[in-house]
Amino acid sequence: MYKEPGNQMIEMSTEIFEKILDHSSDEIYVLDGDTRIVFINRVCEQHYGLKRSEVIGVKNEKLFKQGYWTPTVVPRVMAEKKPVTIKQTTYYGAELITTAVPILNRNQEIELVVITAHEPNFKELTLSREENASEHPISIGHIITNNPKMKELLGFCERVAAVDSTILIQGESGTGKGALAKFIHQVSQRKRGPMLTINCAAIPEELLESELFGYFQGAFTGANKAGKMGLIEAANNGTLFLDEIGEVPLKIQAKLLQVIQDRQFLPVGGTEVKQVDIRIIAATNRDLLKMVENKQFREDLYYRLNVIDVKIPPLRERPEDIIPLTYYFINRFNKKYQVDRLISQETLEILSNYSWPGNVRQLENVMERSVITTESIINPGDLPEIIHQHAKTGSPEAPWSSLDAAIEEVERKLVTKSYRKWKSSRKVAADLQISQTRASKLIRKYCGTQWD
């Protein structure tokens, strides 16, 4: 209840309190005495890609172990039973000033812990860095995702990283194949060795062989007199990442096959076979099997590369990753350009409903452009015109080929928008005037997970 100056009483329901907390610019995160989550506000949901319905009742320690932030303030406040303020680093790289306040009962036992967090101003940031200089940053190979399929994929990659089998990463351009290759290297036993990357599409055919295999002195006109070590040899005891493997010419594919089968090769112009101890990861956005059928790619090389096949889903199939990645890129470019840009809720909604044909790379480029060109807050008008065109017309860069495809896209947008608003299959059913069974089925289809 709230009493106005005129003595009129206004009843404040739980729903109204939640709305008030949801309009806070700070993260608000409440635990009970057993450190179970009892509330998170909308800012928390946006920053971490979490759904309130998914985390209520979950132990705080579980999210901490999953790497959403570090360090944790909870053990300290539970032990000291007094307010504690620390600096935290989120899993998308942002630094936060976090304050945890315990609420005690009559027996001086903790009933609730109210945690608030905000991005620091310059003075706070300077002090927090001095106080926490010994803390370790988030791993470079950390991949930001809240998508169940991506989490399952990362778990699979951790398991296969323990052995030296060749891995073929497939996915659309811009999905993060290079980042996944780096992740595999960093969780493997070769992490202390080098990881060298060669983009097979970026090097002219006449230079690719010498870049990969190296050459002896006098191997060809214009060659370095002392010869040159190739990337395969330079990656010894580490990992060689061959990006855009589908662009390798047929004559070089035969030599690559020998490296994969026997871990040996012959430099250009050389007569002595060299041995290497490397792990090979290849990536492509092309259909290699179709290329094999068209005699554009060697069949034996394809099967040697495809010992372990990994497919990265496009960003349009990972909608819960869009907002966390957005914050990650804003934070990264804020630091790079020494600015402090924010983003509006309306802009986040537009980004969430865009199909991202260029995937994570396109999102990264849009955020860099926005951070550079915006004065303070990234608003809808600061986004490229192509994103606004998509919001108005549906997807000009990928016209619908059939009525069914167009209907499915409209259905997807209605379901995802309704669920973001209501967070409940029952309320989605009422909103869209369909049965709850159908609502649950559509939510699973378009949001990629099991909802309530």
C-alpha cells in the first residue's frame, strides 16, 4: 500500500512492483536465504539473454559456474551479513559495479539478498580496476550464447578437442566458424602450442602452395634466397585452421591429403620430406559434398576432413543470442573508440526481429558503425536502412519463394513477439487466440527450447 499526501491509499500489487523494477536502468537480482533466484528485472534478461521464467528457483551458483559473471559477490555477503560492493566482469566483457545488500529477519538471519549492478562511470571504473588488478579476464576463446543448440555444440566440441581428430566446421558466412575453431584449440591439449589461420580464399592460387608448404631457396623466380617456412610447419605442436577450405585448388588438395594422412609434406622445390605434429581444423560455407559430385573437390580429401563434422546454426535460429551479442559488441567498441554508447529498448526490439542474413559478423559491423556514428544512445534511426526495410517489408534481401514460406515468417514473428511480452504459453495462447497446446508447439518451434 502507498499513502498519498491527501491520505488516499493506492494498492501496489506484485505486478506493479515488477513493472517499477523492470523500468530501472540497473540490473536488479534478488536471492532468498538459500541463494535461490526469486527475481530478476528486465535489464538482467536483456544483458544475459536469460528468461525470468527459466531462472526463478535456480541456485545463483549455477549461473556463476556457467560463466555469466565473475567474481561472485554472494559468498561474501552471506558470510559478512552486510552490504558488499565489488567490480564484476560479465561474460560479454562488460565491467559492472555490483552491490549486494542482505535483508535480515528478527533473528539476524538472511531472508533476501538484493543485488544491483550498473556500468561504472570513469571514477568508479578507475577505482575498481585498482582494487581488482589481480583478477583474471574472461578467456579469449569464450563464446557468448544462450541457445540450447549452441550450448550442446560447445559441449560436443569440448569433448572432441581432447583428441587430435580432424574437424570440419560448416556454416553460413559470418556464423563464427573461426571463433569456434579458436575455442576448440583453447580447450585442447594443444592450447600451449601455436594456432595458425590461413584463409584459403584470400590468397592467390599461385601463392597458396608456398604459403602452406613453404619453399626452398631458388624454388621459383622471386623466391626469397633463404627459402621460407610454410604455415603447416610453423603450426608444429599446435593447430592449423584452414578457413574456406572449399576454395583450395585441386592440385593443392592432393598435398593437403598427404599432410592429413601421414603428417608429412614436401616444401616447394624441396627434396626432403618434413614431418609435423599438428591438429587440422577446416571450415567452409560451401556444400563440399556437392562439390565432390561436381568433381570440384577431391572425395578422399573430403572424407579425411570430415572425420568430425560440426555445423554452426545461423543467427536467425539463435534469437536469444542477439541481445547478449549486441551488448558484447557495444562494450568492445566502446573500449576500442574510448566512448560510452548506450542502446534503447526500441532499438533492441528491432535488432531482435531482424533475420541477420550476414549472421554474427553483420551484427558486429552494425554495432561498430552505430558506436562510431551515434552521439550517446543508439536509437532506431541510427541503424542501417536495410534493417528498417526488413522491419517494414519482411526481408527484401530474401524474397519469399512461396505462400507457405511467407505465412511461416508472419507466424514466427507473431509468436516470438508475443512470448517476449507475456513469457507464458498460456498468455501467448490467449493473445493469439489459439489453444495452449498449439502455442506451446509454436514456441518450441520458433524459440528453440521447451517453455512453460
